[in-house]
Amino acid sequence: MAKPKDESLAGNRLVVTGQPVEIRPRRILDIAIHEGGERRDTTLFFAHGMGGNKNQWRNQWLAFASLGYRLVAWDGPGHGASPSPKGWKAYSGREFIADYRAIIEHYHSSRNILIGHSYGTTTSLAVLGELGALGRETMVDRAILLGPPRPGPFPRIPVMHLPSVVLEWMRPQFALRFTTLAWSEHTDRSLLAYEAKQTERNAMSMIKALSRQAPWINPAKLSGVKAPILILAGSDDRLTPVAGAQQVASFLSNAEVKVLLRCGHQIMLEKPKETTDYIADFIA
């Protein structure tokens, strides 16, 4: 199939813009839609990770829009342009999974592809599991997971039990730690600076609530996921290492792992062209 050209890459700018949608009662998310062209019968759903936003998919958004696919991306509650609801439970894994389900139900087409990054991989797998349990597994044709965490309970982070005001004070330390673990040393400095600026919008109270209520990849439930799955992992990812991606694949009945060299955790941003090409080949 035709491949997107290098000049379609977005660089450091705002591309994926949406509008507020009440996707569930009193649950408002900022959702971007591209209705597509000749391939509009196939919808690609883009789920960002914890502390991320839908514009992190900007390179893939431009590329797949140019190929005529229908596209849907959204900001989770408290992320990007979406409102920050009050209350601890608003940021539970169950709520994020329910949002994801509602988005698929509302925007699905005849062929549907889930594309998730990090936290978005756990919610993608949870959605696939729920659809399978309902006998609706054929609703999703296949899925692409970027930087999934290893199976098992979400790791306990003791510092996330500190008061939110203290966590805000510690924000520079968190940012430095994340940069060290998540980004490859080969990443362009201007990209690092741009993405770091975007994370300043994320309240630490939201990150605290999200991390302490995060869903996790349950190996016992993965065998029920039948859709073909492509897993992309970065060779330099110290946040969710390659070994974890391989472990996830070992529990799935139809999965393959591709490792991108000189790449960290932010795969779609660090290696945009390679990521797009892998996805394009997989969904063709």
C-alpha cells in the first residue's frame, strides 16, 4: 500500500485538535475526529498514556489522514484540553476504560483498529477483553500497543501517597526522573523541551489519583484476546523495557513484537516514521 511521505511529519506543533463531547453522562472529553476519505470504512482509535495528550499522535494523525483513514483521538480527563472532573474516582482505571468503550461504541465503523501507548495499552487490552466477554470481539479488527508495561499489578509508587501540594513542589524531580527513564539519549532536544512544556498542564493530584487506581495487565485474561496485535517497544525504554513487551506478547494468542532501535518510551514521537510504517503495514 502507499506509504506516507517524510514531509507529512508534524514536528513540534499542535495538530490534533478536537471539541468537548459528553461521551457519557457528565463525562466530557475533548475528542478529535477526522472523517477520512477512501479508507473511511476503517477507523483508527488513538489512546494516549498517563500524563499524555492526543496531540502526541500528531505525526500518525497527519500520515493516516493523508491515506484516507477515519481517525479518532481524545484527551483523558484532566489531560490536554479535557476538563478536570472533581473527585478521586473520576480518575479510576474503570472510568477510563468505560470512556474508551463509549468512544468505540459511538464512533465505530465497519473496521476498527485500537492504537494505544503506555497506560493506553492497558486500557486497550481491557476493552478487548470486555468485548470478548460479551461475544463482540469481532468489533475490533486488530490492535497496536506501544510501550506496554509488563503484566501484573501496577507498581506501587510510595511517593504517590504524599499530599498533592508536596508532589507539586517535587514536580522538577519527577520531570527529570521521567526524562531519564522514558526518553532515549538520542532524542532531539527540541522535542524534549516541547513535550516537557505540555506536561506542565497535568496536575499532580490527577497523576496521583490515576497512578494509584491504574488498571493492570492481567495475564489470565490475555488468552481470551483473539485479535491480531502488534507490539512496538523501544530499545532504550527504561520505563517499560522490551522484556515487558515480550512478556505481554507471550500471553497473547496472536501477537508480534517489533523493537525500534535508539528509541525510548515515547515511541510515536521519537520514531514517528518507523512507527507509522509499522502500523500502516499491519493494518493494510
